[in-house]
Amino acid sequence: FNGTKSWLFYHQYRIPNLAKMRGANESEVTVMNALTFNLHLLMLSFYKPTSTRYKVIMESGAFPSDQYAVETLVKHFGFDPNDAIIEIAPRDGEKTLRTEDILATIQSTGDALAMVLFGGINYYTGQLFDLAAITKATHAVGAIAGFDLAHVAGNVPMQLHDWNVDFAVWCSYKYLNAGPGAIGGVFVHEKHAGNADTPRLAGWWGNDEKTRFKMEKGFIPKTDASGWNISTSQVFNTAALKASLELFEKAGIENLRTKSLHLTAYLEYLLQQLPQLNFEIITPSDPEQRGAQLCLYFKERGKEIHDKMISSGIIVDYREPGVIRVAPAPMYCSFEDVYRFYEILKNNF
């Protein structure tokens, strides 16, 4: 039972890899729980509504779990979600958001805005948002900027510290390949993480290690992101993440992003040769506004076409209404894989 890595600090061994991928200091990152659980914990720390400053801005059509989390958060504080939550929708005839519209909404909401909670990449459209610009605009009106990076983690490199993002959460079972139910992660900027007075819901694993096992009253938070840890380290879930992060360390997130840009552009080019399938690529064509995912919108028969793709050996997924998500993950997908996908569609659909 004597190993080289102590279970006591097992979650900490993953932090250097994750911090590098997020553009964060190691003190700003920890692993724990699952995404929505972590989102609740961090929003309770950073959403501090008053009678006049209580609004939350989200993208329209955010992932439902984020919607539920924000809806129940504002209700918990006694506000009507229909009044407190502002959803930014695309312009008429458009499928994705314009950055200028996001920034204008933040500016116009002004002193009434308490928090912005955006996805890093929208799960339905595949649009990658300008987190740096959103954060800067949010801080300009005195509000908190938080992000759900579920579709960013392991997909697009970030610079969360330099962008001055207040907090972020992510899961590990998409591009990070750690499997369903894998442990999630959080980022808390050092200006908050280093402040022991930052409010939080606490548990013993977030207590200062010097006093944790003294079993005394009075929570003394660790002065880094792990001060938000609650329960004992999840060793088995973290082991799956370890295996994935070792591969990312060897490959390099910047190298993977470079490959992804070419891989996704190649996929886009080939899909444009298939007008007979009658779909629209709703993901932005600008490579700086997307990750590895292209979303194909079918006005008709989307689920039927998805099921036929699956039966043909193509691994994609379907989201209502009418979207098939195609994601050539650069860690393990090749240009040949993309071409084979195109060949199957051309010859069988």
C-alpha cells in the first residue's frame, strides 16, 4: 500500500497540466466534483446581488444545466428569473451572436449587472466567444465575469489569468477524454483565491492543510483555488483524468490547436462539396470563433440522418432542434478520418 503518489494530495498532481492549458497560475486551479456542482459553488461565492444590481447576462440557448443553475440561483436570492436574467439572442436571420451585441448589452445593463455567465463555446452552435473582450466589458461596469468551459477544455488554449476572468468551471469527459462522470475543474483568479474572506460554502478539504486534521472549529480556507474543495479527493475519477492529461502534456495544447484549425477547415471544405444534403453549417467560418466542432443544421430529417450516420460507423451526436455536431478531435482524429467521413456521406446519403 505504499505508492509513489499519496492519495492525500492526488488531486493536486493534476493542477500543473490544467493550469498550463487554461493560461492560469497553479494557485488558481483545482479539480473537484462535476461541472454544474462547481458552477453552483462559485456562483454562490461571486453573485452578490443588491436591490439595484442583480441582473445576470447569459447567451440565449445556453446549455440547459447552466440555465437551471442560474434560474435557481436568482430565485434563491428572491428575484424573478424573468426579470433578473438577460439572454442575448442572435439577430434575426442569424444563428450566432455578434461580439458587438454582447458588449453593447453589458454596457447598457450597466450598474444593474451583477454577473455575466457565458459558455466559452456554445454547445449548440459551436461558437467560440471572445472571453477577453467580454471580461473587460463586464469589469468596466463593476460586475463579475464567469464562464462554463465545458467545450473549451482540451479544445482551445485559454489565457484566463491574463484576461482577468473571475471564475470558470469545466468538465473532463469531452475533449479531455476522462470519461462520463469524470472529475471537473475550476479556475478562481488569484485576486479572489488568495483572499480568505471571499465567501464560499466550505468543507474540510478546502481547509488549510496545517490545521485540517486538528479537527477544530472554525474554517480556515486555503488561499488558492483549492480553498473551494469540499470533500475528500476523488482518487478513482482523478486517475482517469491523469491518463488523459499525460497525453496532452506530450502533445501540447498549442500543437493540438494548430492541428485542429487545419482539421476543422478541411472538414468545412469537404462538407461544402455536399449541397445535396441540404444542411447549413451554423458554426462560424472564422477559425478564431470556433473550436474543433462544426454544427450542421438540418431543417428536416436531422435525427434520421444522424441515426443513419451512426449506423454507418460515424460517431457524431444530435441536439434538438435539428443539429448534428461533428467534432474531429485533434488528439486522435486524422485527416484521413475526415475524408472517410466525407466519402461515406457522398456515397450513401
